[in-house]
Amino acid sequence: MTQSIKKFLKYNLANTQIRLVLILTVSVFLIILAVSLTSYHTSKSVMQEELSELQRQMLMLDMNVIDGLISETDKVAIQVALSDNVNKFLTSKVQNSYTNITETYQLLSTLISNSKYIKSIYVYDLTRESFLAIPQGFSSRKLTFDDSDWTGVASEFGKRTTLIKKRMVPEGAGAKGSSVTLFRKIMIQGEFKGIVAVNLKNDTLFAKLNPPIMNNLNRMRYIIDEHDEILYSVSNYDFDREAVSRAMDAQRKDDGGDITIQNSQLLINQLESPVTGWRYVSIVEQDSLLAKSKRVANVVLLVSIAALGLGGATIYYINAAAFRPVRRLKQLFSNYDRKTNSPDGIDLERLAGELFTNHAHLAQLVRESMSDASSKLLTDIYSGNLSGKRDIEEKWSRYLGEWTVAPVTVAILSIDRYEEWSRTFTGGDHSLLKFALANIVAELFEPQWRIVCADFGKDKTAILLQPRVEGLRCEKLLAESLEIVSRLLKFSVSAGISHTQTDITRLKQVMLESENALTYRLYQGYEQVIPFQEVSGHEVNEQPQYENTLDELIGAIEAGNELDSLEAIGRMVDNIRSQYGYPSATVTFLQSAIERIEGLRPATDGSSCQTYIGFDTLHLEDIKGELESRAIVMTQRFLRLTESKDFIMCHRMIDYLKQHLNEPIGIPEISEAIGISSSLASQLFKQETGETIYNYLTRLRIERASELLLKTNDRISDIALMVGYQHENSFIRSFRKFKDITPGKYRDMMRSRYQLE
């Protein structure tokens, strides 16, 4: 038997045709098998990455909302702890005063009614073990208070002032079952006197955690506290207990990952709250997502096996026909395509081609599965991450393939008074409000327009528009959208609109047109729709000069003359309106004016310098008000200081510095000019200005050099001499220390900015 097999193999391997078929068959089998495995694992990796990012974003949104609610609850607890009535309850000899208990009860009732997340509030006296609670009322002993098992939490505080725990509420306490409770210390004169316990409504607190139904995926989310206890969980599918237990073990070791349990693949993500220390965990069953990839992999595997079987059948056929006449063999081979090396070459080519085509199509479907692909396209173009014409055209055809060749328009929406808006609404509400803004605009424009919205960060939202019917204009609909946003969302938005553009590779230029038009909000006011074509003809022949008025303002402030300073601001703003310079340059000047005003504040001043950084979203009148308020504060300060002898001496030194700025002066020359010693001069100057004489002198020289660099064509070495530096290298080092840039680059940067405007 063994000898027969050896002879069979020896004869077949000696045959050239059989060797060729065997090599081709094995090669095709291995190639198809490798492509099958690569296709499956690649598509799986891409889908897991995109799904994981989506889950993390949703967890982050939920965590921010719940953290915000916990912070609000802590503020309620602080308000209770600081209440005078609670203080009287904990310190007075007679606790059951009707008036005090009634007023405290009214306070707690008001706080509960004003929050839809609070179920009840307890105040516990550690010394007398008495309670004052809503809705239970006053109880002088623990034995008569139904829900008193939690009082042992007092020993768990340590150095912390707040604890958040899940506990069981007993029957008779109003609402039995589990409850998340926030405990806060009540400290009176440094002594731990009591505890405020705020019981939260679990269902309302964790309502945002409910997972949306998307693509029929089986999902589970839960929250774990610092003691690895599950605070809350929600699922749209009955997960196996073993799966949940193993998932919890996995996420304790890492932020998340991919695990397989009972033939089910689970994707795990988790985030830890910086506020509560809770961990937010998401589990997603991937079987339904990977089913199509597995199906393709199985089909390709079957094809590879079929190819292997076909090769074996061919070898058998060749072996069976080996004893036929040579003429019959030549006739048989002559019937096949002469372009192939074997009879089965055509089938194998077709099979491999179909496999690669299916793989490419599957990869494209995975990339297009991102819901915000078109928005990301706009963001990438705006940020410069996508600039090549070929790349833009390729992604445009992929994500916006249904759009026509009709012209497109870009509108940039910007939230007015952004700094005030960002302080009014909590961080978790920012993205929700901008999402609502985009939805309102999309609802009004569809279905007559094709529209894509993209969040450009901070105050800006971009809208890409293409009319479905020729001749439509977007200005009227956009103005209507801004009016609805103001009425429904209670904040105003302005918009800049670009020219229409048919070349999609020039979208970046169109976006810049919209932003440029938007800057004219400075002059036109809030809630305006500003087309670029209305402002594109604005040209400034000479750069407006406001420095003289600013110097007058600074002089009036330093003189303590409030009336003159306000009049200087009025003249400066009137001058800005009359000269009508480029908005970006005007905003830069106004920003520098604020910085100069705040620069008058010494470093030793207890109040901090709060430079307004959002002038680009303000109307000129609001900026004027900001300047006036800062000027009044600084003027009043200088008015108080003018009566000080030390202040007068300090200002004599400052005047000397300004008059001899181009001379190589030092502290001895300055103190001699004033008539005091060098040590006393240094002490007085530091006391009044908050900085050293040398540092102040260097700053004056650098500011003067900045003006000369911008307004003259003098060489840097000459400018160095003009501001008191004998060596050019010393000047360059000092300039870079103050400006973070060399003098030459500063001159080029500032001049190119003005040329662009």
C-alpha cells in the first residue's frame, strides 16, 4: 500500500502539467485565504475603532450632564449648610422652636420644589442625634426617625467635605428602595456639628444614561462607584450575568477593550468622572456589526476550498488522461484561452478580482458609516488638514456624491457675546445648544436646499448650502433662522455669507470670505446677516491711527481724571467709526487698549487682570462699555494714589525713564535725577508698580521698538540704538523674551497682517 502511494506521488510530481496545476492551486488557495482573513480583521478593526469613539463621546456627554447635576446638588447642600436656620437648629439649646423649624422646613421645601432631581433633604445633628427633614419633619432621636441607618457615614468623611453613596432607604421613609445620596459636612467655628443629606431621584438623575436604539445593537451602560458597586445600569438587551461580571473585571484593569464571552464579542469603554470618581462603562455586543464581515470571510473561505478542490479535480483529470494519445492532449489544450498558462487561469482570475472588489467596497462602506463624515470634511478643509485638490474631490464624491454641480455657498454662524454666553450656560450645554442651532437652520432650509452643518469650535458653526432649484438665495431664510434661534434658544447669532462657488477645491477660500464678512459685526451690530459681497469693496488706503487718543486715555487714567478718561474713550470710539478701518485690525487695537489699561495695574494689586478675550464677537458699543468700566476702576485707583508721596516719586522716575529711553541709563542715574538713594528708588518703584525699574524700562523700550519696527524701515541695529541698546544682540534677546518672537519676524508678521486686510 505504501509503495503504491509513493509511486503515485512520484509519477504525478514528475509530470510538468500536474506540478503547475498543484502550484497554482495551492498559491490561489493561500492568497484567497489570506485576503479573507485580512479583509475580516481590517473591517473589524475599523468598525471597532469608530464604534468605540462614538461610545466614548456618548459616555462623555452623559458624564458631563450627571456631573453638572451633582455639582448643582452640592450647591443646594452648601446653601442648606450655610443657612442661619440650620445654624440655629444645630447650636441652640431648644431645637424644636416652631419659628426656626417652620422657616427651615420652608427653605428645604423650596429647594426640593426648585429641583426635579432632589427627592428629600435631611439635616442631622451629630451631638444630639436629632433630625430635621423633608418630608419627615423634626425628630429628636434616631429611634423615631425611620431613615437613620446612614448616620455612620460621619466617620467616613476624613478630610473630605462631601461624600456620594448609594444606599437602601427603609420602608416608612417615604420612598423605599435604593437612592443616591450626597452627604456634606456642616462645620461651625471649625467644629464638625452636623450633616446635610440630599437624596436624589435615581431615575431622573440617570435618565440621560439610557442608550439610544442605533442599528439594532445590543447595548448596556452602567455606573460604578469608588467601591466597585453598581450605582445604576440600563440595557436594551438581557445580558448574561457572566458577561457583565467579566466585563467589569476587564474594565477595572484598563479603560476598555474587546473581549469574547460565550461566542459573543463585546466592546467595552469606560470613563472616570473627575467630580464624583464614578466610572461610566459601556458594553456593546458586536455580533450584529461583524455578521456581514464574517459572512464575507466565510464565503471567501468556501471559495478557497472550492479552488483547492478544483485543483485536485484537475490533477485527477490530468492523471486519468495521461495515457491518452499526445494528439488528444494537444487538441484539449488548444481549446483553452492562449493568454492563460493553465485551463483554470480564467476562473481563478475572475475569482480573485471579485474578492478584491468586494473587499474595497466593504472598506468604503465602513468609512461611510460615520454619521458626521460630511461635517468632518468641512472641518478638515477649514483647519487645513485637507488641502490637496485631488483629496478634496475624492472625499467630496464619497461623502456628498448626491450633490450636483450647482454653486455652493458657505455661511459662518457666530454666537454674539460669546464670552458672556459661555459663562451663562454650563459646559455640558454648549454642544447641545449648538446642535439645536444647526437643527433649526437645517429644518428651515430643507427640502429646497442641500445642507451640511459643521461645528468649528467655540462660537462658530459652518453651514454649506446648495440650492435644489436654480435661482434660490439664502439670505432671507438665514435671517429668519437667526430670529427663530433668538426667540427659542434665548441668545443671538450673527452670520457671514460667502460668494457662490462652483469649484469645490476652493471651499477654504469661501470659508474665509464668510469669516471676513462676519467680522463686520463690529460695526453693524448683532443678529445680522452680512453677505461678503456687501463688504468686499471695503478698502483702507491708510492704516488708521488711534495711538494718540489711547495715549490721552492712559494719561487721564494715570492722572486720576475719570471724566477725561471717559471723554478720551468716546473720542477714540468716534474716531474708529469715522475712519472705518478693517474690523480685525480695529479689534486688535482695542484688545491692546484693554491690555494697556490692565498693564497699569501693579502685580501686587490683589485684584487679578481679566483681559476680555472675546472682542471678535462683540459690537463696538459693548467694547466701549468694557473699556469704560476698566478705565473707571483704574482711574479711581490712581486718584487715591495721587495723594501719596511715594506715588509721585515713582511717577517722576517713570517720566525720567520715558524722556531718556534712548540713553544707556541705569538705577544710579534715575535715583540721582530724583534726589534719592538707589536702594530707596528701587524699593519705592517696586512698591508702587509691582515690578523692578529694570523690567519696567525694558518693557518701555520693547514697546517703543515695536512701534518703530512697524512704522519705519530702519535697520534693527539702528532701532536698538534708538531705544537705548548699545549692542544689537542684547536688543534681540530682550525683544524675544518679551514678545516670544525676534524683531525681524515681528515686523514681517505685522506687516503681512495689515497687507492681507
